[in-house]
Amino acid sequence: MADESTDPRTYWVVRNDEEQYSIWLADRELPLGWHREGKEGPKQDCLDHIDTVWTDMRPLSLRVRLEQETRPA
């Protein structure tokens, strides 16, 4: 495993259909259900990007369900 401070590998920021984020090595095939989000670069840059954009950790399906439950009838 590469030392995080000297890791020369390129990572992608990826997101699944539930709008959950992760990082993935750019030279590997993405697992089913995950899609490139657009950001790529060093590991820490990708993690910093996720910290900025992933502001609601709840899965999309939960957010939708809660929104539907709180709508007036």
C-alpha cells in the first residue's frame, strides 16, 4: 500500500444512485451502481472535494421518503 503522503496514484470521486460518495482508483473498473462524479486527482484532493459536496449523508431514498411523509395531505 502506498504511503498516503506520497501516493502517486490518481483517484476519481464516484457517486452511487443513492447519492453516496466515495473515491476509486482511476485505473480500475468501477463497480456496478457507481458513476464518476467529475473530480479526479490525488487522494486527499478527492476526499476534500467529497467533504465539500456531500453535505447530507442520508441516502437519497430516505430523504425522498421523509419529504413525502412531511408534506401536508
